[in-house]
Amino acid sequence: MNRKDMIKSKNREMRNESGDVSHDIPAKSRIKQFIERTVLPLLLMLFTPNLVMILWYTAAKFDGSITHCLHHLLKDSLLTGLLNIWTEVSIGSSFALIIIFAYSLWAIITMKILPGNLVKGSITPKGNVPIYIDNGFLYFSLTIVVLVCSEIILNKYDISVSIIYDRFGDILGTLNLVSFVFCLLLYVKGLTFPSSSDSGTSGNVVFDYYWGTELYPKIYGIDIKQFTNCRFGMMSWALIVVIFSIKNYQLNGWVDSNIVSTALQLLYITKFFWWEAGYLNTIDIMLDRAGYYICWGCLVFVPGFYTSVSMYLVNHPVHLGTLASILIFITGTAALLINYFADKQKQKVRATNGNCLVWGKKPVIIRATYTLETGEEKKGILLVSGWWSWSRHFHYIPEIILAFCWTIPACFSSITPFFYVIHLLILLTHRSFRDDDKCGRKYGEFWKEYCRKVPYRIIPYLF
């Protein structure tokens, strides 16, 4: 096979991965593709909105007991039970709509007006390079200050931002509706006026809606994935955790479990926004198109599911004691720092083209080359030193430990607050396979060499 044929073959593989049409699928694979691209997306789009609402319903109506909630849902029939949940919230209420759109408008305006350096994302298979304004940390800091000031001002009129906790079911229900419509608009936009050549259709409406039709859509200059993932999703996580913590204080006073869990979550989100430019070069951004999977996930699943520990602690205050609180906080902070410095190592090596020190030594690197769909050849660096000599996805370990540390203050009276840790464990394990598969296709023999030098996927000597 000559070089031109190899490039064409590789391009076909990349189109198949992104969801574009391929006419070379064998007949025996069509059933499998139908299941993967139609049945599973439909099931997920039916399941995930109900999961978020069930989790809220469990905390609000059944004192955090998932077994009691499920027993109630199945008392007549599952369908009747789910309908009861949805009819108990005011979907599309003026309060919920005002909160959602006011917050979205704030995020959009600050994205545009706050100062920041221009940073580049990873080059796409079709040779496009997304550009972002790196003002995430300033946005995060300013938004937290605005929330705190709002609470102080509202308290003078006997009002509190904790009303968000009281009306959280209405907000989640309305967010589901708004997000489904938003994803539909993104689907249509990708088909009619895409922002770049990294777009297209698979010919399957269900899969295109679920996966997306554009890799990096923009609307009036606003990068949609930066908005949904960072400015709405991650920021809403921080705001809701603070709001739930305020509600916890109003009901229970100062409780160390609430303080430790809230502090660790906010430290993690602070680190995220400090490192936002790095996140915009991760697999979530590089691979996932802007469809239901990633956009609904950030608009609804993050605020509804990721905040579940704080939601549970509101009605389940736990007094850990000084020693336990300090140990949990120190362990979580150490995990956060390890995660940060691991990512920083990789950024430093790539920024200096390997001309730096890692743990006091010149780093061991593999200089890899890869070819874009356009046929242009590019170069990359695979790091085999420091934290990245231990495993290919070592940074997932401290991330899981940190999540466990902000969950353990709830103790073990229920499995409900541990859903996020379980989800994270599954998500990161699955992501490690996706990342290895992507890098294997991208770097070919260079990736095989890297895997020989770093044989462990996540946990050194075990996995």
C-alpha cells in the first residue's frame, strides 16, 4: 500500500469513529451498529434524565434512602412511579426559567468581556485549531464573589440563595427540557451551517442527536463546548455546592462533615478553572462532538448528579471530629496536588519540547508523528518520565481518591452519596480504554512503543 492509500485508509477509520457515513460496513456488522448507534443512545436518553430526577427525589422525599424510593416507584408500575416524580415538579416554572437563563446570560457575557490570553486547543483530524479566551479562573472567582454578596444582600430582606435547594426539583426538571431543545438546535446547526469542517452526519438521526453533528460549534463567537462544559456545568457544580452548604448551615449550624466535603469539592473545581486551558486539550473536548452526550451531560448531569453528596449531607449532618476531619482534608488535598502536578508535568514537557527537567532528570520521551485527514504530517511527544512512567493514566488515581475524600464525610449509612464515586470509577476506566484506542489509531507504532515502556493502564502493577 502506498502512502496515498494509507492516508485514505486512515481517513476512513477516523470518519467511522466520528460518526460519518461509511459504505464499507459488512452486513454482519449492521445489527451491532444498529444497537450501538440507535438502541443504546435511545436507552441512555430515556434513562439519564430519570436517573437525575430519581436521585433528587430520593434526597427530597425519602431521606436519602434509595431502597425506599425504588420501592415507592415500583409500588404500582415503574412508568407510573416515574410519572409521579415528573408531575411533582413545576417544569418550565417562571422561577426555574429565570434562574437558568439569568445564569446562562451571566456566563456568556463574562466569557466575552473578561480579559484573558488566547490559547489554542489541539489540532483536529481535519486540521482545524480551536482558539479560546483563557479567563476561566477569573470567571470562577468573580461568580463565587457575586454569589456570596447576593446571599449577604438577600439576608437583609429575609431571603436566601438556599431557595435554590428548596426548588431544586423544579430547576432540574426545567433544565432537562431546556437542554433537550438546546441539543436539537445544535443538531440542526451542525447540518445546516457548521462552524468548521469538523462536522457531518452519520445518516442516523438518533445517533447524530446523541453524539452531535459538530466537533467545535460556535454561536455568535461563543464556543459551545467551553460554555456547556466549563462555564455552565463546572461552575454550576461549585455554586450549588455552596448553596447546599448554606442550607446545611441554616438547618444544622456548623457541621464539620459539611465543611470538609464542601472545601474539597471547591478546591477541585478551583483547580479545574485554574487549569481550564489544559482541560480544553483533553479527550473529552478532542473526541466528543457537541450533542446530547456531552452537552446534556454538562447542563443537567453535572449540576444534578455531581452535587449529590452535598444534597445528601443537608439532611444527614455527620460530626466527624477534629482528627478525622483533618485527616480527610489532608488526604484529599494531597490527592488534588498530585493530580495537578501530574498534568503540569505533561504540559511542561510539551511546552518546552522536552528541554526541561522532570523530577530532577531530563525526561524520557518518545517523539511521535501522525497524519491528519488532510495528509499533513504532525509531531507529538509521549512522556515516559515522572508520574507518567508509573501508568498511562496515573492521574485518574488521585482524582478518584479525592472524590472519595469529599464523599466519606457522609459515612456509610447509605449508598446514595457514593453514586458519584462509583460513576467516576466507571467513567475513568472506560475513558482510559477510549484514550488508548484513540492514541493507538493516531500514533500507530509509536503508541505501541509507549505501551511497552509504560505497560500499566491506570494502577501500577495491577491494571
